[in-house]
Amino acid sequence: MSARPEGLAPPPTSSQSSPQSSSASPSSPPSPALSPSLRSAGEDPAARLRLAVDARRPLPLPATLPASLPGTPHDREAEATPPDTAPVQPRLSVQGLSLDYRVGPRSIRATHRVDFDVMPGERFVLLGASGCGKSSLLKAVGGFLSPSEGRVLLDGQAVHGPGPDRMAVFQEFDQLPPWKTVLDNVAFPLTASRKLDKTRAREQARQWLERVGLAAFATAYPHQLSGGMKQRVAIARALALSPRMLLMDEPFAALDALTRRRMQEELLALWDQERFTLLFVTHSIEEALHVGHRILVLSPHPGRVRAEFNAQGLDAVQRQALGQRIEALLFES
């Protein structure tokens, strides 16, 4: 059953009928096609018409992620907004984004007029070969690169620099200060951003270490951890701040295959608990299909949008077919 619009009172039940309806003769019950509200309108034609129209007005649909048929490119332009439903504002909107690097007197274009939206609570993947500009796009979202053209909006506001509302996890294992313990590494952003005092920051850090299974290593130092454990610490540190977006740049690329798969599963388990908004960069088709709700495929240098695919709800056969389709796109000349 569709949800009732906010602020609209429910129709009275049989136990809440108006005096007019409760005084009706039991020998001549009203037509079952009429609701109690319509019966209470009496014989006033205008009132009955207004209630009848209200009863048949379509209810707003719940906000959902942009939908497309499994394994087909998503046509954002053709997407229709249900009547009487306010559109859901994207958490992230990248509009006509071009990024350039200066190399001496030359300017090298990394991405060219890239457009995409990421909805709140969505796992969105940027997929492409090395050099296609996917990491550059993530850095621009993080506020570390300024666009040559276009803009980046976070909840409708232009991004002009880094901020604690966007936390990043990179593939390098040395992203943790080596002189800080695991606990202090997770607590540091909370105190540096002045979000919490030291005592409360350490308590919240302990809670996040518990969630990623590293509570027993709170007093250890980064050099005493495996690669996968360091990435768990980095993820805990990022999520402890409750950012509006988590940015992940090939975070599991340097791990062995078994650890990589385990880390992917742990990331999805954390997402099930927290429902954070994720922008995930990878060059692995398999990882993109496993992690992402939607996948944006980028062309080789300079990066342009080749296609966008919905990866949700696919069975094994559909997933394999979509993987082959993406592979063909990536290797087209």
C-alpha cells in the first residue's frame, strides 16, 4: 500500500465515524464503494466531489535511487518525476567537470565534461582504465583539485576545498601517521575538526574500532598491522566523523585476492549498518559489480562518460553478461 502523504490525516475508521455516519439506519447501509469520509459529506454534491477527488489523487511514491533496467545504460534525461512528488536532491552532483594538469608550459586534460549524480545512501562506482581520470574526479569531489570547467555540488552547495563532510580512504598503506596508535589515528580527525574533545573522541574511536573488528589492537601502531588491518583503521577513521560522503580510491587494490574480497564484504556490511553515501574508484569490473549500486564507465584519457549501468538486483547470469558488456566498452578503440 502506498504511504500516506505527510500532514494528511488518515480517513476515519469505522470506530471513528462522524455523527452523521453513525446515525445511519442499519437497515440501509451505505454503498461499500464509498469511504466513511464520503458518507459523512451527506448530500452536499460539492463536498462529495472534493472528497472523491482527494480519495483518488495519486499518493507520492517513496524516494528511491534512480532506476533503470538491470544491465542497461541509465537514461537520466528520460527519467520522469512522479506527480506531486518533490524530486530527491542528489547528495553529490558533478556537472560538466573538466580537469587539467599543468606540466611545464603544457596543459594536460584529465577529464572532459563529466556529468553524474550520486543520491544519498548510494554506492556509486567510477570505473575505468589507468589514466582515465577517475582518481582525479575523486580528488575534485574531495576539494583537492579545482575544475577547469564545470562544478561540483555537495547537497546543492559548490565545493571549493576540502572539508570533514568528505572523508577519503586511499590505497596506500602509509596514510596513517606512524607515531600514533590505532586508537589515536581514529580519534585524531574528531579532535582536529573540534567536533569532540579528546575524551569523547577516544570513546567514539573505540566504538568504531569495535565495528571494524580491531578493538584488541587499539594500542598497536600502524607498522604492527597487516595491510588489510591498516585499511580497516582508515575506514574507521573516515566513518567516525559521520561524513556526508565517503570517498574511496582503489582502497583494496594493493591487497591479495582473498583479503580484498573479505574487505569488500566488510565494507558492504558496514554500509548495511550505516547507509553512508559512497563514491568508489576502481579499475576492476568484478569489484565494481560487487560494490556498486550504479557504475559510471569512463573512456581512456581524457576521461569522458561512456555509459552508466544499474548493477542492483542482478543474478549471476545477468552480472556476467553486464561484466562482458562493460569489458567490451572499456576495450573499444
